[in-house]
Amino acid sequence: MTDFLTEKQTEALLKLETRRLPLPEGGTQTMTATRLLWKRVDLFGRAQMFTLDELVGLARMNMADTKYSFEEAFKSVVAYIDHRHF
């Protein structure tokens, strides 16, 4: 069954939110994305599928393979996981 969102709910998910992501060597990477993307990231953690550290690691591997920026690579990884598992 498909859940339909109201226009207001859709607009809320498309608002931008900024978070600081931990990097393996220390420090953080600031990233801005839609609330929808962050909801998926949080879901992966709650479902014990991928930790934030693992997602950052996958994004960095994706960067090396594709020449994407960190933000593009991170978004690509989240989209891929979301498509494969949900």
C-alpha cells in the first residue's frame, strides 16, 4: 500500500537541513541536504543497517570511483541503499 503525502508534508520533507558528519581521520564534514535524505539516514541507523560512519566510508569510496564531491557521493550512497532495501 502506498502512503500519499499532502503538499504541506511534501514541502516539509524538501526543506534543507545541515548536519556535521564525522570523518574517519577526525573532524567533521558539514553537509546540507533535504530532510527526506536525513530521515533515510536516521532510518538506516535505527534499522541497524548502516552506521553514520559506514555511510561516510561508503561515500568516500564512491568519491574515489566517480570523482563526485563528498555531498554528491553521500547522497548517491543513501539513494542507492534506499532503492535496494526499501
